[in-house]
Amino acid sequence: MRSGPAVVAAVAAALLSGCAAVGSKPAKAPAVRINADPYPSTYRAYPGAATLIRNVTILDGEGGRIERGEILLVNGKVEAIAGLEGGGTAPAILQAPAGAVVVDGTGKYVTPGIIDVHSHLGDYPSPGVQAHDDGNEATAPARPEVWAEHSVWPQDPGFSRALANGGVTALQVLPGSANLFGGRSVTLKNVPARTMQGMKFPGAPYGLKMACGENPKRVYGSKGQMPATRMGNIAVTRQTWINAAAYKRKWDKYEAEGGEMPGRDLAMDTLRGVMAGDILVHNHCYRADEMAIMIDLAKEAGYQIGTFHHATESYKIADLLAREGICSAMWADWYGFKMESYDAIKENIAFVDKAGACAIVHSDDPNSIQRLNQEAAKAMAAGRRAGLNITEEHAWTWLSGNPAKALGIADRTGSLKPGKMADVVLWNGNPFSNYTRPERVWIDGALMYDANNPRLRPVSDFELGQPGEGDVK
């Protein structure tokens, strides 16, 4: 039996150990990835050949222009670009790898593929019948739990039309605007696939569709419920974010301290993802005063608005949008179809751009998505008539570089820079002309459309299949 100092030391050690056990914090609970994608992308790039396009005018999507340009596509990426950028006396000559396809584009233009940030293709597919009406979950004003991707029909012939007629290589499919919170959006690569997952842009962040203005108050006011006014819109939106903040506190506490796991709520999961900065906000809003209110509301609730959509009065608060780092996705001249769209001007896109804000040309329409290059041309012309010096190469940022930024994918696509995805369009003339059409379209370096090859273009005006399917001789 021990005695003396040895016993005292042993007892002290035991007491200290016990105190530590009593006073220690519970083990930290593992973070629950409530916004992890349970329907992950299975997208795989179509096989393509190394391709060198020569003797073209290149608009790079970031405001650069290269005359007598050359672009090399290898292994699905932009490998190199050369030409007379910034002057010079002779174009650099890129060497085509053995077996590469060489395309002479004399008199033609090359651009990044167009990215449409506002589409409902797949959720409102052709033919436009009630059975295909899957874009608005108009059963409650706040429906952040629904996801647009779960309505996407990949056989919508609108996808191949957007590719062939419009040079669209990526697009965001959004829920409709009946609700204050319409649900999550999904970004797609514009490729034929049997499933929605086969089109999902790998790693693209989710978006949250929100709306203000006439639509929510009309839809729900007509049902005798709130919101029936613009003040009702804001009250319901604020309360929804207050509920989301309480939900976030429960989960933050659990992940920090452990204990009993809180109950899951799909709607609140989405809003928590927004407040964490993982999900980007795309806000349908026309009037300048309402956009300003939504900016204040976002600050109160603790989230960032990424892009205002339609935004026909963005020109009135272009300085505010520039200061807040908010994009505006706009039409060139579609207005007057309801009261909140009456105070639009054709210079809207140009004036927003001039103020230093992020300007985007969008469609919101299965026909307009086939002509976004012409929409940008109209906006550029309106700006020039107003005295602004807008170059073609700068205007193309409205169609690819800025949309990629708004969707959180600018590090991978949206511009023609070495290492980026080879999402490329060869136009048969100046892409700002009404007479110009895509001649060839590559996605990840794979030739997805060729106007000169019947097996790589739509076979009719209304095709339920995809380009290249069927007995085409």
C-alpha cells in the first residue's frame, strides 16, 4: 500500500481527471451537408477531336477582340489563342496536333457559347400543353423547397433549337415567378441527354428564384390570401427569412455543440444555404423602387442578391447596383405588357453597363433564346444612338462573360481563355447581324452542331428527338 506524497499525487490526478471529464464540452457534431446534391451531375463530355479554327475574328467574352485569329481546342479545353490582338503585323501561327480538324473561318466570327441566365426550357417544354406546365408550384407564396430540375424534361426540342439557332451552350432553368420564393434553379449544359442529371453543369452552384411585384400579389390575392399587395409581398418575405434565421441558429448550434439533431425542413435548408453563400439569389423584379427595397431586405436578412431579372428599371438605380455588386439580366426592348414594365427604355442595358454594373441579356422565352445575339445587337445599337461607344467585343460580355459570373461558373466557361471549357461558336458572319447564324457549335470541344452536316442539326421544325437521331441520309 502506497502512502505519503505518492498517494496525494494519485488522488490529485484522479480529481483533476474527473473535473476535466465533467467540465469538458460534448464532442462536436459532424456537419450535416443539408445542401449537398442528392441528384448529382452525371454529365460526361461528348468525345471530340482536336480542332484548330483559323482566319476568324475572335470576341473572347471578356471584352477582347482578335483579328485574323486562331483558336485551338484540345481535350475539351481551349488550348491556345493567337492573332493580331493589340496590333502587330502578322498573326501567330498555332500548330495543329496530328490528326486535328482544321477549319478555315475566313470572313467569320468565333465567340464563347451564349449562356442564358433566365430560361424555363424543360419546365415549360414544347408542345406547350397543360400536361407540361411544371414551372410554378403556385400552392403557397413561399415554396423554396421545390427544385426546378425535378421538372426538367430533357427531350424538350427547345434545347436543340437554342443550340442550333442561337449558339446557346449553357443555361439556367428557373422556376416561374408566381411565388415570392419559387424554389431552386439548375444550370445545364445544352447537350442531348436521357436524364436531367446528364445535362447538369458539374459543380455549378444552385440558385434561388425569388420574385417581387405584380405576380405574387396577383396570384395569391386572387385566392383571398396574403400577399394581395406589395406591402404584403415584403411582409411575407421578411417573415420567411426570420423563420429561416431561427432554423439556421438551431443547426449552427447543433453542428458546433452536438446534442439532438434538429428536424429537417427542405424549404429552410434552401434558405440556410442562401445565408451561407452557397446558393445564389436570382430575383424577378421590374421596378427600381422595389429593387432598392429588396436590397435593404437582403441586408436585414443576411444574404446577398446576385442578379435582378427582367429589371426594366435598372437604369434608374444603376449606380446602386454597381455599388452593391448586383447583376441585372434584361431584355433589349420587351416592355409594356403589364404596368410594372411600362417605364422601360431601350437604353436600359447600355446605361446599366455604362454605370459599371454587371449587364446581361436574357431570354425568358423559348423563341428569344434562339436570337439572343440579335437582342444584344439591339441593346448595343440603342446605346450607340444615346452616344455611348460600345464595341462589339464589349457587348459580347453581356452574352457570355457576365452570365457566367452571375451563375458562379466564370472560372470554367464564358470566355475564350486557355484552360477554360471549349464552349465555342463559329458564326457564318458578324454575330450582331440579323442574317448571321451559327455554323458550328462545340461544347467541351465536341462538335454538337454543324449546319453543313444533316446528322448534326435538327431534322425538322418540330423534333421530339435530338439532333442526329432518325433516318437522315
